[in-house]
Amino acid sequence: MKRWRYQLLRMSHNNYVLKEGAFLISDAHYSSKRPELLQLLKSIEAEELKTPQIVFMGDVFDLLFGHIPITKERNRDAVNTINALAKKIELIYLEGNHDFVLHKIFPDIHVISIEHQPLKCMYGDKKLSLAHGDYRGDWKYRLYLHVIRSPLILKFLNVIDTLTSHGIIRWLDAYLDKKNDCAVIEAFKKRMMRHRTLFESYDCDYVIEGHFHQNCTIDFEEFEYINLGAFACNQRYFIVQSSEKQKLLREVFFNKEII
């Protein structure tokens, strides 16, 4: 029943294989106001869309936290569908900053916490480093990332949230409703250039991230940096493909698919 999880756990991050035709889905920010991800997952479950492997690149859910049960309950349909898909195809989930401490929520898939990102894998003879993208930042941000993922802190926040009739979750909902998930980041290339030395240390051909929602490619001399577009923006996802005349990833719009 847990064959994929056990198989993947036996692999080191350095020899994981990204498969031809894999789907990369990033930053769907799934919620009751953005249900399109569930429709995509149902289409895959029904084999209307076929893939041997799905890589969730983080922030797949707008709010999904281990040890805070209401976030799982609100996302029950999508969570159950992902767990059902795990019994049919390989799934890997890179935790983001909106969805973390997920091992018990998704017991049959390989969940990659922020501490183990980037995930290093192979696609043919190419070396790739995959990450959500929120693992960088100054020491204060990195400390925050560590603290907010603490089971003890999450359990404490859950008590406060429950005692305040989910006041914390309601505040987060209101805050997230104001965000523009499709905003263009000015001077994004310059911003990524600051991390060139870090990227070079990965010793890879491609660095692939989500988080920033920019849907762009930056060609460095030694490697190619790909920032994935958000599924939340026009329901786009990416298919891994091999072709000398095409890029590594093919962009697909789910709402324009002919199924």
C-alpha cells in the first residue's frame, strides 16, 4: 500500500529520477476560492490526463499545516484525492511556505521538507536541483522558517486558534485575499544573480523553483535557472519532456486542455 513511499525513502536525494512526462505543479494556492487544482487532480485520477509522476513544487495549498486540523479539514477533497493518486503513480511534494509539516497528512508520498531542499535528481544525463524557493533569506527569515515549522509551536497556535473561533486562520485568510499572486517582480533577474554562488554549488544543469511565480528562465553560463509560473495564475503546469528542439519543460494551461 505504501510502496512508492518506501521505494523513495530508500533512495538518496542524489539519485532520484525525474521521469519523462512528469507533471510539475507549483503555487496552486488551492482554497475554496480557487478550486481548479482539484479539477486537475480529478482529471489525472480519472486518467483523462496521464502522467507517470507528479512533483508538487510547494504552496500547492493556500493554507495546509500539520498539527492544525482545520487546515486539513478545509482541504479534505484535494488531500484525499492526492492520497488516492499516490496509490497509482509516483508523487513527490516539496513543502512550501504555505504548506508544511505534511508527512502525516500525506503518509504514502515522499514529502521533502525545507531542510532537504533543493532536491537533487537526474533526468536522462542532466542534473537538476528542485526547490520551492523559500529556503534563502537572511538569518531572521531562516529562523522564522524553522520556528513556524516546530510541532510544538504549531500545536500551541492550534490551541489559540481554536479558543478564538479560528481567529488566526481567519486573519490569514483576510491577509492572503489581498495578495496579488500574479504580480511581476521588478529586476527579478538581478535578484537571482545575487544567489549565483549558491546555485553554482549545486553542480547541476538546471535549478527549478516556484515561490516567486515569475514564469521565466535565466541563462547562467554553467546552468539554467527556471522559475515556474503559478498554477494559481491561469491554471498553468509544466510537463517534463526531452527534445533537442524544445525546452526541458512544456507549459500547459489546464483550463484550455482538450480532455
